[in-house]
Amino acid sequence: MNYVQAKYQGLPSVEFVGTSGTNYRIVDNQKESRLLIGPGLAGTATQNFVKGFSTGSGLGVTPPVVFRDVAEEYLKSTGKRCETRDVTLVVDPYYEVRYKCSLRSPRMAF
């Protein structure tokens, strides 16, 4: 819990619907290039998201690849050219995904 507060407290969160149709809550710590991803929640304040951070859903651990894919979809939707690095389970069902963005613009195909 202290880790989540230290890295994400006060940052805005967004609701994001993945291509699977599942709703996720995402907090983007752009300064440190990391996303906190969990199930979609009511409300919009990150503070409530962090306060609502629980010790687990009791539903079992979702495979990290699901959150990697959601992170890639989300980053692409923002127009950023990024690749995901590592996916870490913080506490079920909240994952942190680190990413690295390219400063280069895409090459034009002729």
C-alpha cells in the first residue's frame, strides 16, 4: 500500500475499455514511465482509487499478459509510441506495467 501511495498518490486516473470489452482503471505515472492498472471503479479521483486499494479481490490472479496487452492498448490510444517492459503484480488485482516511449516519430512509408 505504501508503494502505491508513493508512486501514484495525486495522479489522475482514467477509465479505459480494452478490446476485450473489459473496463480498467489506469493511473499513468509519466515521470517514472509506469502504469498502475486495476479493475474499473466508480469515481474519478486517484485519491479514492488509492484509498480503495485492497489486499486482493479473492478472484485469483489474472495473468500478467492481460495487463501488458491493456497497457499497450492504452499507450497506443494516447498517441504515444511506447513498448512495455515488465509487468508486476502489486496486489491482486492491481498490476504495475513499466514502459519506455520513443521520442522518434514514425517513418513515413511511400
